[in-house]
Amino acid sequence: MKYHRGPLTSLPPDCVFSAPDGDIPLGAYKLPYMPVLVPLERAIATGQPIVYLEAHRAPEATLAALKAAPAAVIVAGDPEALGHMDGVASAALSSAPEQAPPVFYLEMAASIHEALDGARGLVRVLVADRNSRDVVYSRLRPDGLKVGDRVHDFTRKCTAQVVAKEHGHLKLDLNDIVVHPDHVSQRVVETPATWGSGECDTMVIMPDVSASMGYRASRRVRYKMISVGLAPEMFALKFDGPPRLGEPGVNGAAGT
């Protein structure tokens, strides 16, 4: 079994992909398309090589099952990103060669509204806990979800975007499926528990998030981090090591 961090530049022929869920950061792995994900038991039963993505978010039992697989296994993930609570997979991934840290711009905003005005692309907002989530969400969406918002579909267990509101229901960008609002949860404002892969273009981080949590959550940011009320540099410091130095924008050299 091989542990791997960073882009997957070489894949075994006839491999099958598996993961803890469908939230795969294509940019982090440099995958040109979304792979077909196979449940772990079925992937092992094929007897083909397995590429297991987002392993740092998988529980200890997953690694034990992969070790028993009959074919070659690549366990891919980022031990510095937000991971499973037991931390076993993250510890194992730490043995792999370290990947280059992400490079993105840092900005500070006086309020979340100012931050969102400066955000671009896919935007995700991170707060520390559910209480903060509910407060911030109620301020941003006093009338509930609107078109363009991200939600989690309980039935299909995936994230989708609201494309229309019709007669008290929501139409999602999942083959135009229409659902009742009670069957989804908002992803306008998120906590570490719902952060998943964390891939986004702009990450807006609220001041109640700790420095180490902010650092871990920012590992899949593609373009910019905007910190509300605090210097964003504090979230760009590795939680158990030295600052990430030397790249324009990462330390506020650009975009601040």
C-alpha cells in the first residue's frame, strides 16, 4: 500500500476509485474529470488496483480494509487538511513526501458583507460551531435560501446548488430534481463538521475560528482567503510548524 500526497500524476491501469464520500477536490489531485467512485467493499471485490481519495477523512476501519485488498492500493489525501476525528489516516499519510502548500491571496474585511462583496468564484464561509453558523446564516439569509445557494441533499447525500424556487420547493442542479426545503440543509455558512474536502475559490473565515482550524480548512483554497476582523496571516501559518513563506500572496505580499 502506497501513501500519496498532492497531485496524482501517475495512476495504475484499470484502477478503480473509492472515497469516504463524493466531495472530491479535483484541483488538489489534478484530476481532469470526476472519477466514478465505487463503494469500498465493491472496489476490493473487483481485484483491481484501488485509488482511495480523501483518506484523511476516512475512519481507521477503512485503512484496515485497504491493507487486506488483494491488489495494489494508493491511499491519497492531505494529512494537514481537516480529517477524521481518530486521526489514524492523517498520521499514515504524513509518511508520504510533503506536497507544496497551496498559494492564494490573503485579504481582510471589516464585515462578512464586505468579505462577500470581494469574493469570487465558488465561495465558502467557515465559522467555529453550530451556534455561530445559525447566527451568521440568519443575518445573511433572513428570508431563507435563495437561488444560487449551496445545500446538502439528505436523500442523495451530496451537495447541490439551488437553481429555482417553485411553489415552496427548491429545484436543484441535480437533473432538475425538486425537493422540499426540509429535505436539505444550507451550506451558505459551514462549520468544520460539514467542511468536507474544503475545495473552493474563495474562503471567508470568521473570527471565532481558531488559527489551527483555519489553516487546516484552507488547504484546498484555489484563489483567495478573506478573514473577517482578523489579520489573515494568522490562518496561513502551519499549526505545528513555521510560517509558509516565500510565495507571493500567501504571506500578504499581494491582495492585502
